[in-house]
Amino acid sequence: MKIKAIFPLLLISLTALANPSEFNRYFISASGTAKPSVVNISAYEKKGRDTGGKLVRISYGTGTIISKHGFIVTNYHVVKKGDFFRAVCSDGRTYDMQLFDNGRYYVSDNKTDIAVLKLDNRDGSVFTPVKFGDSGLLSEGEWVLAIGNPYGLKQSITAGIVSSKGRDNIGFTDIEDFIQTDVSINPGNSGGPLINLRGEMVGINTAIRSGSGGFQGISFAIPSNIVRQVCTELTEFGRVRRGWLGLIARERELSHNNDKKMVEIVSVIRNSPSDTAGIRQGDVIKEIGGKKIESLGTLLKLIGNMGIGSKLHITVSRNGKIHDIVLVLREKDEYERMRNDLYHLFQSYGIEVDEDSLSGRIVVSYISPRSPYREMEQGDIIISVNSRKTESIDEFLEQFRRSGRRIDTVEVMRDSGIYELNFKSIDSVYD
């Protein structure tokens, strides 16, 4: 499979030595193939809602058409603050968006920073969808192109190479498996396609690593295989059904003299797939499906990209012995009356909570890397919120509702100590 991916590059290199115009032709052909599938998105906000609201443009970005009926994919951060959206196609046609059943103009998955919108084609318009490429076949050093709307400059094309694949632990999104490139990406490029020299989309341009806000040689794209999976879930179900292990883990250094780490389980969630399969607190995850697990980022990436119903073969170390465990990923089962509160908890604070299988107490099961509430740690046991004792997840959420879904102080038990965390002093709000 790798030979197939590299062969066109070898061909291009040999051809370019003989005739530079032939080398250019691959770039021109690829960008010409993909450009009809790229739209420029303007996001608008309603000002003065009490008087009917005036639409004011607040941002712009890029979208990629993924179906002839007008579904387009972009980044969640492009649309999350908008009330209304308009798109301009490569041929100059302008379209508003259609509302989804959720009453919004988009459906989204903020854990991967992906959103789907729908061009209003009730006039019978048919669109040119991008051709999906297999991001798994990308090679480091391979030429790629980006098409987008940087700083509002419509349909701009830039080129570069794949610098690395599988980047995680960067802190841009909750589930990270980025393609790193040196393609020039700037504000407005987000949501546009990263394409190979066959004109196939191999990723969605998402973010840059920069100290100034402008491009400095490092950019990141979400692989097309993840984009395809997430878009299918969003268009069919309005959300991403995600498999759930039901455990809390943390990294520990194997020694002080090297960078190698192990992933140790600090808590198992009651009635979760891990609990049912017999995984225990203190187990060290060695492999999943034959792939070594040496960081939390690798674990999150691997599980986040697996659908519900997937069968996992997990190898753990326990008291010096190796155990092979098989479990089936299932979707996290939340009671309907709890779902809305848990959703708001994550949206506002970037925090998820569950019940520990041993104690039944409320345990912090996940903290988004984008959450500003970094004093809290995964595995913390919550014993009070806003100065009121909480001994179950029901009590915690009841107090959360009574406080207007606002947290000022939290008391947690961590290892052998008790700590009070003050959320009031943190100005930034997770979004």
C-alpha cells in the first residue's frame, strides 16, 4: 500500500528533472479538481435581539462540499458563535444554509472540531462534492495543497509537504490525530480541504502553531478518514455515537532517566464496559489490538476513532502478570434527565464526571485540554460543590442545577489530601 502512495511522487520527481512544466501540471490539475468543492463561509451574529436583530458578520472561514445535495464540512470553531451563515461557491453563486432538526444551521462534534452545514438547494441546485482520499496512505514528505479563504482572500491555494502524521497531545481538540504540514495556513483557511496531487481530500485544515497568530511553518489538519466517519454520524444521527471504555487513566514515568511513560488506570466507572470485562484500578495498559499504549493521547486517539460495537483486545499488567481482556465498546448510557446537565457541564467547564465502581463517589472522568480549569485532575473525587456536600452523581447534578449551572468552588479528594478549588478566580470560559 505504501508503494502506491509513494510512486506518483517518484514519477513527479523524475518528470520534473526533464520538464518543470510537467511538474507544475500536477499542482494545477489537483487544485482545479478540488476548487469547485470549496466554499467561502461568512458567519453572522444577531445584534439587538430585542428589536428583531440585525445580522452583523463576525467571522469567515472555509467549507468543503461533501455531497451533491449540498452538505458541507467545516470546523466547529468556524461556526460555534454564529447565528446565521452564508456561503459563496467557486463559481460565485451565493447560498444561505438550511436549518437542521436541532433548530441550528449546523450539527457538530466539538471533540474533533468538526461541523456539518447544508446549503439551501430548494431551487434544485446540484453541487460538486470533493473526492475523499485515504489519509492512511499519506507519506511523510508527500506534496499536499490547501484551498481556503485566508483573511477573506477567496479561493487561495498554498502548497507544502506532509511533515508528520498522528500528532496528538497538542491541546487543540479533545480527540487528536493530526496531519502536520508546512502548508501556509492562516485565519480563514479553517474548514478547507487539504488535498493530494490527485485532487483528493486527505484532511480538513484546522489550526496552526503560532506565537503571533500568523503562519510560522507548522499547520495541522484532521485526517480525511476521521472527517468521513464524523460527517456520516452527524448527517445520519445528528451527533457522533462514540464508543466508551469507562475508565480513568493517567500517565506515569517508567523511570526518571528517559521519556517513556506508562498508562495506569486510577478508576473504573461503575457498570461500564471496563467494569464488566474485569479491568481493575491499578492495571497498566500495555497494548490495545496489538498497538502499544505509551501515552494518554494514543489511548484517546485509538478509542475515539473506533465505532460502537467494536471489539477490543486489551493487554494489561497487574501485579507483575500479563492479562488479556476482551471487551465491546458501547455508547455511554446517560439518563435523559441527566444528559442535558452533563452536556452543559462539559460545554461550560470542559469537565465530565461519572461514578466510581468501587466507592460510588463522583469522580472526574475527563478534562478537556482546552479547559481553563486545570487545577482539577482526572481521578479527583468530588466531595462538595458550592459548599454543599455531594455523595452521588444525582446530588452533584441537583446542586449544579440549583446554582444556575454555575460552579464557584469544588472540594475534591486527591490521593490522601482534600483540596478546595476556586473556579471564581478563573476569568476564561470554556467554549
